[in-house]
Amino acid sequence: MGKRVLLIEDEPNIIEAISFILSRDGWSVSTHSNGHDAVDVVKESTPDLLILDVMLPGKSGFDILKELRETTSAETLPVLMLTARGQKADREMAERAGASRFMTKPFSNSEVLDAVRELVGS
Amino acid sequence: MATLNILVAVCLIYVTFLFVVAFAAERAAKQGHGGWLRSPLVYTLSLSIYCTAWTFYGAVGYAARSGLEYLTIYIGPSLVMVGWWWILRKLVRIGRSQRVTSIADLISSRYGKSNLLAVGVTLLAVIGTTPYIALQLQSVTLSFDVFSGSNEVAGSIVDRDSTALWVAMGLTLFTIVFGTRNLDVNERHHGVVIAIAVEAIVKLFALLAVGVFVVWGLGGGLSETLQRIDASEIGMWEMRGDRWASLIFLSAAAFLCLPRMFQVMVVENDHESYLRTASWAFPAYLMVMSLFVVPIAVLGLDILPEGSNPDLFVLTLPLATGREGLAMLSFLGGFSSATSMVIVASLALSTMVSNHIVMPIWLSATGGGAKISGDVRNVVILSRRLSIAAVVALGYLYFRLSGGGTALASIGLISFAGVAQFLPVLLGGIFWRGATRTGAFAGLSVGFLVWAFALLLPSFGSGVLISQSVMDNGLFGLAWLRPQAFFGIEGMDPLVHAVMWSISLNTLVFFVSSLVGFPSPLERLQGAQFVNVYEHSRRPQGWSGSAAQSEDLMIMAQRILGAREAQNLFEREAQRQGVSGYLPDPSPDFLQILERELSGSVGAATAHAMIGQIVGGASVSVRDLMAVADETAQMMEYSSKLEAKSEEQARTARQLRQANEKLTQLSVQKDAFLSQVSHELRTPMTSIRAFSEILRDSEKLSGQEKVKYSSIIHDEAIRLTRLLDDLLDLSVLENGQVNLNTQTGVLVDVLDHAISSALTGSSDTRLTVRRRKSHEVVHMTTDLDRLAQVFINLIGNAQKYCDADPAELTINASLSQGQMLVDFIDNGSGISKEDQAVIFEKFARVGEMKAGGAGLGLAICREIMARLGGSVSYLPGQGGAAFRVILPLAASKTTL
């Protein structure tokens, strides 16, 4: 049974793309597309890996991550952050919030795959 | 004796009458219907205090002795009046704008509000005026003598001294009652002015009556009188050019410089325009006054016994011919001339003495300002009253000491020459910015010393105050310092000699000292104010009120202006500043106004000092200001320009600060914008890259999948293009580079086009649009395409975001106040209040719906409407989301 990945992203086409890539690689992908209840969804679904977009309706990816890092169940959860604003400040903020990996859109599919494999394998 | 008693009775009645007139005038002025009190006519008549008893009686005596020379005394002032545009207008304007209370105040104010200078001018004015007051007292006693002398009843010799004393006391009383009734901030005395105007009429009428009697009653008609004149010595007068010129100059100078003339001409002036009337009316008055002088003199010499005093012909001629009634009238004329002069002169001098000598001493003795208790007003009024009494007393004393002898006969011209010393400083002050305080001091001192040495002291007779050896051999035995032959130039008329040397040395020293010295900043400032009085309506900023205590100022102002007056002033100023209550902030403006008000009561120098004591650090800001100005001579010239400049600098600094803040804000906004743009560009690019890689790398894709993924790529590419288009559009609009393609059209057509554009090309046409086309027949001239773009956007938004089912959009067009209003109201759940504030911002997207827009649509709409001169705004409370587009129709026609 493949590892479970939770993708939190609000852009339907990007959800479709990442789901396709990861599914094809044998991952079990579930998705969620707003920030409000993202933390609860993560706690409930206990994925092996979380892919988190920064700009989400309702609550930003940074805030969601901060909250997750404060709960015991998600303390060590590997998190891959995606952002469309490739500024240095965003990277720093992601690191502070506790992101395991940070990736700027647009990305190549192989990059995502490599990162996901690495994060879950380690 | 009977005559004398009647005379005393007439005097008393006349004086009572004057009291009543003055009282009535004061009352009328107080009740506010004293408009007639301030008329050019009254002003002109009040100027006639120039014609004192010396001119009333003395002109005839003068004519009897020196022929037509007496005319010079009238020609000088007439020239000044006719040329009013040149000097008088400026003096009056300065007097009014600077709240000048006296000639000493004017000079001190001009030369840096120097109180020392004011003291000097005041003392000199007192010295110059005292003999003149004595002369008036003498004329009254002499005329009393004539009446008592004509009465043969034995033992009725009137004590001259007591007559003079009674007259002096009466005049003091009158002046005190009407001159210091209240501390008028304008320093105007309607009662006094109207009384002297009445006296002016009395003396003119009296002299005319005597003249008519002499010509037609005694002379036997006009032609015979003329023959007599031809036959007399006066007819063969010879004119000495130098003496005439000096006398005309002297009387003109005195007319400007005499404290009493300054009082009626400048201080009591209610309106500059009065000068226009006075400029012809006053010379006419003088002409009428001088009309019968020669006939009276000639007939007096003819008819009256040898050795009669020609100074009293005006009285003795009627008396000798048994016309006691006429003599009485003539006496009243002389009495009027004397009294009006003494009243105004003592009033003017008391203002100067009180403001520049008594008050400064009192203030420094008591610590001054608001710190001491007691009502300063009472002190000021008391000091005025004492000053009046002192001035009149001085005149009386002079009269007693000089014994009322013949030495007084020439005192009129000597007095003129004394006050004429003010002329260079006065004219220099109002026409020459370079004139300095040092120069004024030096010039005045030299002028007065020369005048005293060459004219005043010798006038008492050789050996009285100035020894014969000095007269013959000069001061300290220096031959070139002989009082009547300076530098060895002999043979000149003593008067011409003294006037020439005193005035020219005065002027020379004044100019040279001014040129050599350097004026203080305050002098520069005041100089510019005076010289350019027509350009400067405002006073310079002289105070920085940071340290001032409004309450202290209020306490002080109440004491000087009176409680009600001060409270009104403070309340008015507080209101002007937008502060509630009675205490305005001590801004420089306010302090300036307060100083001006106070200077109306206590003089410029004292007011300046009083405020300085409270504010502390007197006029520091002026010095600061001027220190800056010293560096650029050009700025120095116009203090107001400088002021404007410093204001401008402050404004520029403020603008720079604002600009800086705005730039900082813009920089933050720019970062946010770039970050947003980056996000909006990267998001579709992510999809495009991901799916193109999928298409490239996956071989096992179904046909359906391929189509799906390709169309995602296609859609995202279009989204990118649209985003770039919007960004460019917005950038063009925001930079104002947009070219409007203005056309005339009808709203209904624009809406038709917009609706069809917005709804076609969209897969679902679920939105129903409701319109009332009859309301849409509005003709307008604007950029129709841009307007349609706004409409398309609003309709598109309704289509995308309206969450009702079925979705409806109502479009309402209406007209209001020359504006076309088009409302777009949908039946959805609308936009929350917080979101309403941001929907017009760039990249503002509301709610969780993703509709493919970048959030630039409404921002673009807002920019477009701004360019079209209208606006688009959210219209709350309409049920659903509602937007109102407003377009002014100013340039368009409407058929509705």
C-alpha cells in the first residue's frame, strides 16, 4: 500500500496536476482546498506527507503549519510547502514556520516527485 | 466793569456750550449714530487748529508790520494739503495701519520701536510747544485787558496772571474730561474733534464779521478800502525771496510736524478719503481766514491812535467804534482759536508724555506686565490726566516767567522752527528704508541744538540766556560759532539763518549717520513696513508665542483695554483659531494683533515692551528671521516676502515629508503588487508546466486525457494573456497616459453592447438581466468603449459571483444633478462590509470562489471612471451586490 499524501491547494488545475503525478508514482493522494479547516483535516487524516500551498482562502499556509507544529500528532510530519511568490522572505517564513521543504511554483514534476520521495524516505 | 462781567459770562456760556457739544458728540458716537461726526467736513474744520490765536490776532499784526509776508504762514500748509497724495496719504495710512498715537510714537515705531527716541521726540515737542501754549494764554489775557482797558471804571484792572490761570485751568478740565474720558483703542476723541470743529466755525465767522464791518462799515466799501490799502505802506511791500521761501518751508514743515496737527490730521483721521476733501477745503478755509487781514491792518493803522498794538486790531477796531457786540464776537473768535489749540496740543503732548515717559517708568518701577496687581488702565488714564495738567501748567509757567512780554511775539515762528526739526526724520522714515535710529538720533540732536543756540536762546534777548560776548564772538570764543552767523556767513535774517542751518545740518547728519550705521533687524522690518505701507497691509511677524501664557496676556489686556473689550478680542481670536472659550493660543498672529490693540492705548514701544515681558525673549523670532535674511540682501528688502518664503519653506518641508511617507507607502505597495503579480503569473504557469511535462513524459495517456490536459494548458495560457492585458491596461490608466476616444452616444446602446459582450462567450447564460430601456435614453459624450468596458466588467462579475438561483441582475439608469447614475444590482448574497472596503483594490478577491480573474477588474473600472470624470462605487443595502456608476453629463445633452 502506497504512502498517503495530503495536498492542500486551492487552484483546481494544480490539484489535478499534482494528484496525477503522485498517483502515477504509487501515492495515495487526498486533497483539500481551503485554509479554514485545513488543520483539522490534517489531524484527522494523519497523512505521511503534507503538501501545503501558502496562499489559501481563509488561512495562510504559514499559519496552518505553525498550528500543526504545536500539536503533538503533527510535530514531525514532513511538510512540503509550495508558493507562487518566490521571494526570499517567503522561504525564510516557511523555515521559521517549520517547513521541511520549500518549493517555488512553477516546478518540474520530477522535482516534486524527488522531494516527496526524499521527505517520506528520511 | 459791566462789559468785563458780560465778557466773563459770555466766556462761561461759550465754554459750557462747547462742553455740551462735545458731550453730545461723545454720546452719539457711543450710541453708534455718530456717522455725521466722522465726515470730511468735520475733519477739515478740525485741521483749522492750525489757525491759533497767533494767526487770529497775530496775522493782522504781522501784516501791519511786515506786509503780505503773513501769507507764507498759510501758503505752506496749503501746499502740503494740495500735495496730500504725496506725503499726507502715506502718513495717514501708516498711522492707521500701525495704530500710531502720536508723532513720537510714529518716529519711535519706525526706528525699531525705540523708546529712547520717543522720549527724545516727546521732550523736544514739549519744549517746542510750551511757548506756544503760553502764547495762547497771553492772547486771551491780552484780549481781556483790552476789554477792561476800554472800560474807564476805575480800579477794574484785571489781574492778568489770574485770568491766565483761570483759562489754563478751564482748558485743562475740558481736555481731561473729553480727552481722557476713556482709553479709546483708536485714540480718537469725537467730543474734542467736534468741539474744535465748532470753534473753527466760530473763529472763521468772527474774523469774517470783523472784516466785513471794517471794509463796508469803516472803510466805506470795497473800492475805497482798496484805495486805502494802496496808499498805505503795506501796499508797497517788498518781497524778500529767502525769507519767503524759508517761511513757506517752515510753515509747511510745522504743519506736518506739530504734535497737535499730527493729532488731528493722522490720529483722529477716520478715513483716508477725507484727505481728498480736505485737500481743497482746508486751503479754501485758510484763504477765507486771510481775506480780510490786510484791510483790518490798514484801517487799524489809519484809524487807531499811534502806538496801538496791531496784534489786537481785530478787537480794538470794533471796540473803538463802539461796536461792543462785534468786539465780543471777535473776542470769542480769538478765544476759540486759543482754546482749541491748547486743548489739542495738550492732548497730543499728554499722549506722548504718558506713553513714552510716564508709562515706561511706571512699568519698570513696578515690574510691569501682568505680574503686578491693579488696573493699568487707571494708571494710563491718570498719567494722561496728569500729563495734560503738566503740559498746560508748563505753558502757564512759561507765560508767567516770560512776563507775557513782547518776547512772545516772535515765539510762533521759533516754535515752528523747533518742531520742523522732526521733518527730516519723519520724511526719511516714511520714504527711505535706509534711515536708521542712530541717524534719527544724531539728526534730531544736531537740529535741536542748532535751533536752540541760533534761535531759541537769542530770542530772549541778548544777555538774558546767552551772553553778549557769545553773540558777538561765538561759543567758546570761536568766531564761526556765532549764534546768528554760523561759519562767518553774516547778514542773513536770523530766522532764515537758523532754519537753514538747523534743518540742513539736521538732514546732513541724519543721512550720513544712517548711511554709516547699520540698522537693527527690527528697524529694517519696521522701515520696510513704513516705506512700503501701501504694499504691506499686515505687520511683520514679531513674536513667537511658545512661552507666552494666554492667561497672563488676558489679564494684562483686560487692564489696558478694559475687561469687556479684552474679552471680546480674545474670544474673537479664539474663534478664529478654532479654539473654544476665551483663551486663544499665543500664536505670532494673535500676539501681533494684541500688540497693535495695546499700542493704540499705550503706544507702540510700550506695548512691545509689555508683551515682551510676558512672552519673554522679546522678538527673538524677528532676529532669527533677520539673521537668515542678512545673508541674502534681496530678501532683506521685503520682510513680507521673507515671511512668505519661510512659510513656503515650511510648506515645502511638509510636502517633502508627505511625499516621503507616500513614497515609503508606495514602495511597500509596489512590493506587495510585484509579489501579487508574481503569484498571479506563477499559478497558471505552474499548471501549464506540470501538464506539458505530463503530456511530454507520459506515453500511456488516453485520448480523452490528452484533450483535457491540453485544454487546461490552453485555458491557463489565455488566463495569462488576460492577466498581462489587464496589467498593461491598469498601468496605462494609472499613469494617465490613456487617450480617451470621446464620442457621442446613447446609454441604451452602450448597455446593449456591454451585455451581449459579457454574456456571450460564456458557457452558461444563467444570468437574467432586467432593464428599463426607456430610462436609458441618455445622450452622452464620453469614451463609449471605456464605459462599455466598465459595464462589461460589472455584468461579468454578477455573472461570476452572483450566488442566487436563478441569478438576476437589475440595471437602473437615472439622472441626478447633471449626473447619470447607472446601478447594477444582483440578487446574490452581496459583499460583506469589510470586503466592500477592498474590492476596488488591485488583486482583491473576495470570498472563496475562484473564477479565473486576477482581481484587477474593479481596480480597472475605478481607474476608467476616474478618467471619464465620474466614479464607480459599491452601493450598500440593495439586497445583493450593487455597484453604482456615476458619470457627469456636464458636456452632454440629455433627452430625459
